[in-house]
Amino acid sequence: MSDPGTDWALVTGASSGLGRELAIALAIRGVNLVLAARREEPMQQLAARLTRQYGVQVLVEAIDLAMPDSAATLLRRLDERHVEVGILVNNAAIGLSSAFVDQAPAHLRAMLQLNVVTFTELAQVFGKRMVARGHGHILLVAGIAAYQPTPILSVYGAAKAFVLSLGEALHVELGSQVNVTVLSPGFMDTDFSQAAGYRTPAWARRRRLSPVKVANIGLAAMFAGKPSVIAGRINRVVAFFGRFLSRHHQAKMVFRMAEI
């Protein structure tokens, strides 16, 4: 594997929340950055701060990754800027929280495009380049929702289960040249739940992790070459004991907790 300080890292969903903290944690490690998200102004502000504080180069790419072919568009833009991505932090995602039959088809389609299709295309186009160069790192952000069925967040949870399965498979498939790690956060102190329309249960609010802590857990696991990591002791316990329950009973438990 390459020295992380010699590579450009592409961080998607870098305008806020976990993506922002992942970018900061990489800058602290001396990694040059490409920040990609829809909202340009927060990324420009972050870029100026990181360059000033840590002396790294930071490029900003304002792009809607929920649009078809956006992965290819982003790759082309970076080729035009002569940027070789050695670290991909595939973090951008949106959520939908409501009864499945009430979810607007357009919103559902956009979520699947971003969370599954573009997510996969980014891993493939940049992973292919890394394989050709003989080294690289990919961090895929899934979630604790990947470990059980999630009523009310049904499609979002299914998408995160896809990410977990994809990442663990690619860790083996690409492992001799490119390390792939899956990071699964639980509830974090971000505005994600509000944006998704999800009412976080009281028990979960008391156990929220800071995105700073989650970012460092994920990057430490990635640079150590681990296949996956669950952030937070409680989340690890929940995922472990979930193995002893049927998926049907897990779904019923999640449904009851979501209704609190």
C-alpha cells in the first residue's frame, strides 16, 4: 500500500457531517483532498481552512451525485485537473424515513441512484485506476442499518446492506493491491436524521457518537487494512447479538423502537 501522504483522497458528501470530518481527519494526516458534494460554499470554506491549517492542497468539485452518470463526470473532471485518486472515501448518501408505500417515487429513485448506483460506479471507476497503479484505499460508508432489516427505513437499510456486502467482497477480490474497508456508524450527532425525516428514538439519542470519533475509527481501520469496522461499542454489541435472532424478529424489534 502507498504512503497516505502521497495520494489525493476523494471524499464524497464532504459539505457537512461525517464527510466533513473525514476530510479534516485526512488533512491532519497530510493527505491532499478533493471534496465532492452538491453544496459548493461549505466546501470552499472548508478547503480554505484545511489549506491554511494543514498545508494540504484541496480541490472542490460541486456535483450532484444523485444524477445518472455523475461518477463518470467526476472522473473526467479530475482527469482534466490531472488528479490521481489514491484514496476514495465513498460517503455521500441520503435517507428516506416513512412508510414504504408513502415514499415519493422520485425521491426513492434519487436515493437508490446515489446510495447504490453512483456509489458502486465510483468504487469501480476509481478502483480500476488503483488496481492499474498497484495500490490504493477505498472506504465505503455503510451503517448499523446494514446488519438487520429496518422497517420505516426499509430501502435505506437495504442499500446499506448492499454496501456492506459489496465492500466485504471487494476487500477479498482487490485485497492484494487495493484495500477496501466498510465503516458502519450508528446514530451520530449530525443533521442526517432530520434531513431523512427520521425521528431518532430516545435511547439512540443518548448513545449518539460524534462524527469526529467515527471518522477517526473509520480511517484507522482503513489504513490498518481491515475489511470492516462498526463504530461504537453499543453498536458492535447490537450487531453481534443480532446473529442469534431471526431476521423477522429483528425487523419487529426495529419497527417497535422506531415507533417510540
